[in-house]
Amino acid sequence: MRQTLSTPRLLRTAALLLLLALLAACAHAPPRNPLATWVPSPNHDTRRPVLIVLHFTEQQSVAQSLDTLRTRNSGGPVSAHYLIGSDGHIYQLVPDQWRAWQAGPGRWGTITDLNSASIGIELDNDGHTPFAQAQIASLLRLLADLTTRLHIPPTQIIGHEDLAPGRKVDPGPLFPWQQLAEAGFGRWPRGPLCDPPPGFDPWMAMAVVGYALDDRAAAVRSFHHHFRGMQGDTLDAQDLRILYNLAQQIEPSANTCTAPSPQATTG
């Protein structure tokens, strides 16, 4: 037997649906200052990140990391835009257009407010174990999406420790930066490595790459983790060759490489 609604009941149902629609619209409306008359302009846009920062969770499971990223760690509330499990599953916690609390104090080049300028990606990894290939494959897919959709330069992908030398160590020396570079993401030496010309300043090159030099030993440790997968806080001859190569990519000069150093490799 088919039941029909009376006219009063239909009106009440319609009014309820209209109220719910209005409430939903208000929930997504931007805040407005009650002191001013709202005269909206179409000439605006959302936050535009220019950098992607990679982290490891240094925890024991995705479930634990999801809980931490939605609550707090020992330093207070933390979050990230994405978390990638060791099985390759991608979780999103914060919209791309919003500011996640993932980078903290630090600097990369001239950028000082890293949370406002970056997308944060956490990788489920305890900091002592090689990164799973399923996880890296998902990371590469996500990087391709983010750099294309948000117009982030593919070279602008760094580690947390790169922007905060001495304070952070993630994603650490086990992270496969070269594999990312071979897929077109991040900076990495290209072509032959040459001995730099006389007068080459490795510290200036470090700054050109993006490293802060407040603590030079800490900056070298981060540089070693990223570009050589090793420990150490002093620059050697191979570091100078790598720095010269990277600096030439960013700010080419007349001192170009004509022949590789006999001892030089990209490792």
C-alpha cells in the first residue's frame, strides 16, 4: 500500500531540507568580519605551496601515526597533509590548500614560514629500516600529482632535516633520494662531477642549494644524509664536486665542467 504525505507534512519536510542546505552552506562559507559590509570580489585564490617536505614518522605503525597526526606528539599538536603506509596506501589528513603543522621552525633558501609554503608528506618508517618499494612507488605517484596539480617545481622537494639541520634527521640517510631524482623529483647531481675551479666557495654553494648555515656542521650532516647517504659533519673533496654540480644547475656560470675528476662518482 502506497503512503502519501499530507500537504502540511510536505511543507515541513521541505522547510527542514532547506534549513539543512543553508546550514551546510554556512559551514563552508568563509568567515566574515561583522564590522564590515560583505561585498565579495572574485579576485582571490587559496594558499599556494611552493615546496614539498618529506618526513618519516619514527613510529611503529600507521595506526599510531594517524593518531599522533590528529592529536599531538611530545612537542604539541602536529599534522601533515599526507601519510603513506609501508604498503603504499595514501592517507590525506589536511587539505592541500590549508596549512598543516608539519615543518616547524626552519629555513630553506629565503623561505622561513615553511608550514605556510609547503605540503608535508609523512612516510610510515621507524627511521632505521629501508623504505618499502611499495611506499616509494606511491610517493612518486603522489609527487607527480602534487607537482602537476599545484604547480610546485619538481626540484622543490626536500627532507625535514634539510630545512632544520641539527633539529631534525628525517627522512634520514636511508631515504632513496637518487631514485626520486631518476623519476624527476628533487635536486641531484647531473652529468660528470668535476673538481671546482679555484676560488669556489662551498659554503656559498650550500646556501645557493638552500641550506641555512647557522650551524655549519649540522648543515653538512643533513647534506651528507641527502646527497651521499652517509654520516659526517665536515666537507671533503667529493662534497665540493657535488656542491659545484648542484650550484651550476641553479646558478650557471662560465666555469662549466669540461672533464670529470678521475676520482669523481655521483655517490
